[in-house]
Amino acid sequence: MDSLRAYTVSDPLHFERLEHRLPADDLLALVERRLGGDAPVDTSGIWARCLPRPMADLPAYGWKLHVSSRPAEVAAVLAAVVDEYEVEPFNFKCVRDSALALSQVARWWPRGGAGKAVTVYPESTTHALRLADRLARRLAGFDGPYILSDRRYRDSRVVHYRYATFRSGGGIDADGHATAEVTGPDGTVWQDDRAPRFAPPPWAGDDPFPPAEADDPAAGSDLLRRYRITGVLRHTTAGGVYAATGPDGRDVVVKEARPHTAIAPDGSDAVERLHREHRYLEKLAGTGVAPRALELATVWEHTFLVQERMPGITLQVWLGRNQPLAQGHRDAGTHATYRSRVASLLTQLRAALDACLDHGVVYNDVSLSNIIVDGDDRLRLIDFESGREVGSDPHRYQRTAGFAPAPDSPAWSDHEQWLRFAVAAVEAACIAPRNSLFGLDPAAAGRSIAHAGRLVGWDTDPLLAALERGVPGIRPAGPATTPARAGRPHGADSGAVDPTEPGRVAADIARHIRAGATPDRADRLFPADPELFRTNPLSVAWGATGVLRALRHLDGGVDPDHLAWVHRRLDAGRPLPPGLYVGAAGIGVALLELGAPERAADLLESAAIRAVRDPDLPADVATGRAGIGLALLAAADLTGDPAYLDRAQAVATTLRREAEDDGSGLWWAPKAGTARSIGYLYGSSGVAGFLTALAVATGQRQHLRTARRALDHDLDRGQVRACGGLGYNAHVGGVAYEPYYSRGGSGVAMAVTALLAATGDERLRELLPRMVRGLVTPVTVQPGLFTGSTSIGEMLLDVRAVLPAEPQVDAALEPLVAAICAVCRRGPDGVAVPGSGLARYSADVATGAAGVALFLRRLADGTPTADLRYGRPLPGVRDER
């Protein structure tokens, strides 16, 4: 499950799996009631399973059946499947709860798996054919979404089939994600990627199932023959949005809706809402605030709406290109121009929403991606499928979190107040795009808006008063007046965190992390990013060892119960990738520091072997060879064992052998299907960082020459920004500047500081201030280490270490730290830090509290970075017990 949204359904404070807290488990109860006395019934994640035969007795792969369902009918569909089971048993699984059936057809659900309410595991192809026929007869009369990875069986509306693996093969890729790779009878290796297409492996042969009714995919309209699709703008479970060219050569947008998907609170599906959008666009024809509807047609089962393509970019993209804090502009004149442009956009937005009201339409789904701004700053609205009639109940219609008032607020029930709030929410996003905090911590959202407003000369008092109507608590008690020191919390805000005391904040974050530990759970020790659930619970980036390592550095302690928890998870034998941030190499270094040298040695040994023998391992720091090399250097320093240096040398040899050079510098082939990265975690800068650290550890200067060639690759991609500094994209050929450690400029600058410290290269010394100028962004969306403000803060402290007199560093650190502290929340157990998307609180190193606390501690006491990027261990953390 890749969508962040999926991990916010089950808990209001922390990221959790969907099954963490289900409303009823009603479908599980149905299976247990009907079959529990006759066959073993258990649960696995979101699934209830009935397995009369052990799965090990079934084939490892073969033809599998799926049954889809409309969410409102899922209990009846499951009951019918159980009826057929009682005639002749078969292995199957089903979603555990009716609420999950609704989630399964949501826009954010993976397209290849959408609608799979029941999965049946036949014993053979013959068995699959017989079961498909029986289920199709039993389920006649039911309807459900078409499963995109499958084919429908004959004329059934709900029975589908595909060739697939039957059980997990236990494999993982370098990122730590589970894979479903199998070797067929002919020796062909096949990856069952569950993509939204019917794609059996080569050895499966011809489709053995009777063909479905001969539907003409273009029946009902010649629309797809008259409009030429030129690009995909978006794909979701509910359908695609496409750029196209019409018969007259005009650019248009074609929106697709699949039946029985994306069910809204009012019960409407994607098709009904596309019809609704067409109706609203026709009402608004001639107003100039919305695109013209050109055509509505049904092609096969899907509905398509062709509409005028509005010139311009979304307001979200516009902000990325024009927000002065994001662009590095610090002069009052630029700030004033920006304020004026936004004021004009807000005036146009109010007028557009009023025009909709004049035509009986409440534009319910205001968001940054639904507002288009052209080159003359003219504003228009798109995506009217969530619009509603004046006087309708807002509970029953979709809306975007952070731009709609809270259901219990004064602005909720009055459509005019609703729309005034939406305009205020857009204004807030133009100042600080942290609207996700409205639901998690309104006071933190208010602090962020006030802080960013001060940086660009924006009077936020009227704005916070307007937002209070829709988000009670966003305006702290007391006026949002300018404090004596920039960034200091204002009013009587009990949750505020003082950015002038970073050491105390770091200590309080550590206290909160410890209070949130859950050693009774097997899936995680600390609240963390969803990536923990997708990879493993132990990693340095998202898992327990990274947090425990941070706590040891922050307050000197290691809880024996927490360390025992780590050992239990390792004893479970779950496979680990080899890399630094996700796998065995990083976990090994952490265990060395936490007092478990034997286990650490085994993990580091396995990673070192993979680093030189695995041809598929990437070169990068995050998951690949360079990161393992850094771990080996850290292990050499911690243990004094020169064998680790020898292994690191072997890694460097492998990297040099695999390097490519396009004339600008060294680079390494990225993972298939991905672009070549720029930055530390995935780009050439990270390899340069490892080679620099290796040269320092061994005294062998040839590594510095290779490091410089690798760094040159990323430096060559720098572009002069409007502020005069240098900016870097996340990928070669990218269009958006990224100032982060994980991707983009801060990671490049960190590699520059390391090589400058090792060589004294004057060219790098002259370059670094220009890089800082282009990278400093005092307010980012997220606070974390990999893709947030802490990235920039760590980079600035690295710059201070090599350029102690650089004036930009101190000037940038104060507002940056204030922006980090603004999103944090003080409570009785300490200070909590939100993670990815500001959607939930997280304790991990990569996105959450541990990474932020390590930076604040470094800022407070001047210690070297506790991050592993230089292959250095934490000072003084050997276990003396």
C-alpha cells in the first residue's frame, strides 16, 4: 500500500495500517459464524482467511480468482461465496470489514488491486475453471468494479481471474519492499507486480478460460477515435485524466470515470459525479470561471467528459515557482510584489466562487490543485465533480482536508461561510503550505502561518480570525502580534515550543519518544512513517534501531526492554535488505553502538558480501553499495578492526568498476524505471561522500580524485536561480528545485563540505556560499531529515564547520529552527513532531522526531552530526556495561 492516506484512516495521531483499528470486523464475523467450526479461519492484515487446506499444499502460482463487489453489497456477495464453499470447500480470503470494501475502491487504493473483495485459490487450472463457473452462476445479478489486473469471467459482472503467485515468496528488493518473484517451470523469472493490466507470465500459455461476451471496447461512441490522447495527467482507481487534441486541433482534457469506484459519502460513484460535473460546467458556461464542457459520452462501461483545457498551471505549482521563501528571495520589494499578486488571486477566487453560487453551485472542493493560474495571473477553477447544490448537506460531499471547515465549526453548515473559509485556507497555503496541520494540530498551523507571515511582511491577524471560524483553536489565546524575537511563540499557546532553546527541545523530544514506545507490539517499537510498515521495523531510517541510536545520543540511555525487542525481531528471521538506511548495514552499526557486537558483526558481514557480489544492488547511499561502505567505515572506527576498512576498499573498487562518465562526471545506473538522481541518498554526491570518508580513513588520496569526479556530475546540474544562488533538481532533467538531503541540493552541498574539509579545494570553497544562497528555504512543508527543514539545517551546520565565518548560516538558522518548532507540539510527555505530509506524529529518524532532535542537539552543543553519512560513529556511545 503506497498511499499516505491509507495509513491515516485507523488512528488520529499516528500512522497505522488499515487493519489496526477496524469499525466492526463484520465480514470476518460472518465467515467465522458460517465456517469457523468446519475449517480454520484466521486473519492476515486486512484479510480474513478460510483455508481448509494448508497453502503449502497448493501450487506456488497459477490461475487465481477474484470477486469484486459494490461496497454496499459486499456482505451479500461474501455470503454467496460462502454458500458455494459449503457445496465444495476451497481456500479463499476476503476483506475483514465492510469499511475496507469501501476503501478498496477509493481513488488512493492501488489500481491493480482495487475491488478485490474475495480471492479464491484453486488447486489447479481445471479446478479454477470449475470454480469460476460455479461462482459466476451463484453471483449472477451482482455488480462490481472491473478489476484492472484481471479479466472478467464470461458474462459475470464480478468474477475475475488472473495468473498470480499464491503466497509470498519472502523476497525483498534493495529498498526493503516485498517482491513476488517466482521462477517458472521453464526457468523464466517472473515478477508478479500486480500492475493494472492483464499480464500472465510467458509459461502460462493461452488463456484457458472461456472468452467473455464480445463487448466492443468502443461501443456507444467514437469519442476515443476523434480525440487523440497525448499524455496522462493523472491515473487513479476511479479512472484517468488525459491531455488530448480534438478534431479541430484544440488542446482538451479528457476525464474518465469507472463505475462502482470512488464512492462518496452521498453514495455516488465516479460515473455519477462525472455526469454531475458536466451538468455544473454547462450551468457555468460563459462565466469564464470554469472550462467549457465539450462532450460527455460512454465508451464501453466507462464515461468520458471532454472539456476545454485551461491555460496555465495549478496554484500548487505556481506557489513552488513564486513563493519568495521557497525561491530564496529575502528582499522586501519581492515580498511586497508577491503579497500583491496573491491578493489579486484571492480576489479572483472569491469572485469565481460567487459566480458559482449565482448559478446554484457550491464549489465544495477548493484546493491548490483545483485552481489554475495562467501566465497573466488569471485564475480559473477546475474539477467540479464534488460540487453541490446550494442548501445541500456538506457531509455528503467530498472535500480536501485543510481547505474545508471542520464539521463541528461555525463555518460548516453555511455555504457562504464555508467558501469564505476556503479562500482563507488558500491564503494560508500561499504563506505557509502547512494546511495538513489543520486537522492534526490547529494551534501548530496557526503558529506556522504567523511565523511565515512575519518573514514575508504579511499581517496574519485577520487571516487567523477568519480561519478560526472553520478550525477552532488555530488562533492562540491572545493576539498574534509580532514578538520581540522572530519566531518566539505568541499568546497563551500551551503547546508552543521555544525555538531559542534547541537543546531543551531536543531533550523534550527524546522524552516524548520514550513515552510513546510500544514494546508489546510486534510490528513497531515507536510510531513511525508508513515506510516502516512497507519495509521492516528495525531500520535506521524508519525503524527501531535508528530511534534507539538517536536516544542513546540524546540522553545517554538504552532501555534493555527496547534492545530485547530488537533482538526478538531479528530472531524472527525476516529477510533484510543489505543497505545503510533500510537494511542490515545500518542496523549493524546501530547494534555496535547499542552494545550488541556479535549480532552487529553478522549483519555487517552479510551486507559487505552483498555489496561486492550482488550485481543488482544500486550504488547509492540509501540502499546500495556506498551506504554499506559508510557502515563499514563506522564499524572500523567503533571496533578498531582493520578488516572493515579492507571490505570498504573492496566496495570502492566495485563502485569504480561500475561507474559511467558522460563527460560531466561519474554516475551509476539507477534502478530500472527510475530517473538518474541528484543528491546524497540516491545520487552521485552520496558516492562522493563515501569515497571522501574512505580517503580520510585510509589516507589513500586516489579516492579523493574519484570522489571529485562523482561530485562533479551533480555539481554540473546546478542552475542559477532568480535569487542568484544555485539550485538543484531531484533528478537529471527535472524541472523543480529540491533543497533536501534525500534529493536535490542540500545533499550535494553536504558532499561538497566533506570534500572541502578533506582537500581544502578553493574552487569548492568559492562555490559553497552560492549553493547556500540557492538552497536556504526558511519554511518547508515538513520538518524532517530526509525531505524537510532538518535537511537544510544539517547542511548549514556542515557549512559552518568548514566556513565558520559564512554570514548566511546564522541568518538562515534562526527562522529555519523557528519553522521547525512551530509545527511541534508540547504536551505533558514532551514534544511531538509531525512526520510525512504533517499528517501524523512520527518518531523515526528519516521523517520524524528522532532526526529533528539530533539536529537540534547538534545545533545546541556543536557536536558533529549524528547521521551516518560520513561513516562516523556517535562519540562516546560504546556500551561500558
